[in-house]
Amino acid sequence: MSEEEKTQSQSKELETKATLKISDIDMRFKNEVKKIPGGERIMMCFQCGTCTADCPIARFSDTYRPRQILRMAQLGLKDRVLSSDQLWLCAACYTCVDHCPQDVEISSVIRALRNIAVREGYMPPVFKELAGAILETGLAYKIPELRLKRRQEAGLPQLPKADLGSVSKLFSQTGFAKLIEKEGNSNAKT
């Protein structure tokens, strides 16, 4: 494929993504978000952009814009919001909340959107792996044997052991165990 053909293909792809169809809109979605704890004030956002201007993640990302995430949710672009990789970039530092003139808890709205995304079958593989590690070891990351050996050689105390029974019970009672067991549960809906 020549460079010109690649450019034309990329241009068509961008046009397709930018095109909005009425069938892409779920007018009930904003009400669904409002019912989730943290999402109650989503409609108070009037798109001033203060959240994005102050966001430390947006400062270093060309694509992460909290304002856009909220606007897509307000407009009912459910599938676009929930399948977006950008939804998972929020560091939950609450800088946006501290500066919002409308007292919209943007970080909380994003948390609510993430909860809906997981419920709907959207979860980045990295989060599924972290959850699996927590279920298996009680820690978000598996500690390599070499590091444990070095700790012992340095005279450091053993790391505390997690109560894996309690972790497993928590995962089961919240329904999270079923979510991470699903095959193909990733950012693409299966």
C-alpha cells in the first residue's frame, strides 16, 4: 500500500469515527449515570473546560480530556464513552473537583462511568490482570521470588500475608469474581 493510499485510508477512518448517527445516541444514558453514586451532578457541567485545563494527566496527553468524556455522556454517546481508553486514564487526584465552578465531582462521575463500563463488559486487560493478582496473592502485583530473597538477605521483615479467603469472599459477594473470569473481557465488548 502506497503512502497516498494509507493517508486516504486513515482519512476515511477518521471521517467514519467523527460521523455521529442518531442510532449512536442513548438519551437515557445520562439518567443512568445520575443514578450511580458519584454521577448525580453530571448535568451540572456546562463545559467550561476548567477540569481539562487543570488536569495533570491532560497536561501530558494529547487525547485525555475529562470535559469531552462528560460531554459524550451528557449527549448519550454511551458506547463511545464506555469503550474509550480515555475513561481509564483518570488518576482520581481530584484536581478537577477542586477547580470546578459548578462543583461537579468529575473524578466521581468518571468513576461512575467506569463502573458502568465494567458492568457492560468493558474492562482493559491490565485491570483484569491486576484483579487476578489480587485474588491470587492479595497484592496488586506478584512479587518475584528474587525480590523476596533479596529482602530476606537484607534483613527486612517478611511481607504480610493477605487473607486470601476474605479477598475471595469479597470478590464473590460483589460479583467482581464473575467479571474477571469472563473470557475476552477487555476494552472491546464481546
